[in-house]
Amino acid sequence: MADETPVHMPRVPRRTEPPHTAPDERASLTAFLQYQRETLAMKCAGLTAEQLKERAVPPSDMSLLGLVRHLAEVERSWFGNVMNGEALRADWSGRVPGEHADFDVADADPDEAFEVWHAECARSRAVVDALDSLDATADFRGDTYSLRYVLTHMIEEYARHNGHADLLRERIDGVTGE
């Protein structure tokens, strides 16, 4: 019998609206990124472990839990590896370049995935706070990236996957909307 206990997330998490008139570009970008993170949390709220693992839109292997794991890796990669120059490895064992082990959730622990995602988001915020300008750059694998680019890319990454999360959640239990 499937576990019917909702996982690691409050039933209705609070989501902070981005400012309509941010004091500056940096505040606007970081607020919109946080808004997108909180949107993903809302899409996952109140579901059981089995529901979070459900691949609700065949033939895709995406699940809400897979999206959480994937976005933890994206946070780690862009903020830790690219902007902070770390050599952080993927959290999900067995990861092979080119394969999406993040989405292989059959044996995944939702509580662990959310803990890793929250920790990666916190690390990302710390990296952003430590950089003095949106024009701060980092070289990674022969390319140069600015903090502005990374924040904008991350907003886009979350927004795209939150669209996937909308579809997954609606197929799982009919919940729609932001």
C-alpha cells in the first residue's frame, strides 16, 4: 500500500510576490527567481511520495519529484560550479553525463530530495549575496558568464519547468493554477 502521508512540504506554502517596483535590477531578478522556486514548492505541496514520483504525462519520464531533483542539480551547477568555481558533483548517485538520473525517482526519497533542493537554493542565495555586482563574471569550460545571465537563465529554467509542474499536478489530482 502506498504511503498516504504528504511529504516534507506544508499543505499551502506561502509564496512571496515579486515586487512590482523593485529598487533595482538585482532585487528584481532575485525576487523573481525566489518566486519561481516558491511556485515549484506550491506545485508539490500536499502530495504523497507516490504522487510526487508519478510520471503523469506519458511517455515522458518527468515527475514532480524528478523536477525537484533536477532543479537542485541546476542550482548546484550554475551557482556552485559556474559562479563560485566549485567542483561539486551531482547528488544523485549513478549520474552519467547525458543521462537524466535526476528523473529516475523509483527509489528516490522525497524528503531527501527536498532537503537537497532547499540546501542548494540556500547555497545559491549565498553565492549571489557574496558577489558585488550583476556584472560579476565567472569563466567555466571556455565560456564567460555574468551573474545577470545566470539569474535570468535560472528564472527561465524554473518558469519552463513550472509549466511542466502545472501539467503534472493537474494530471495527478486536478489542482490547477499558480
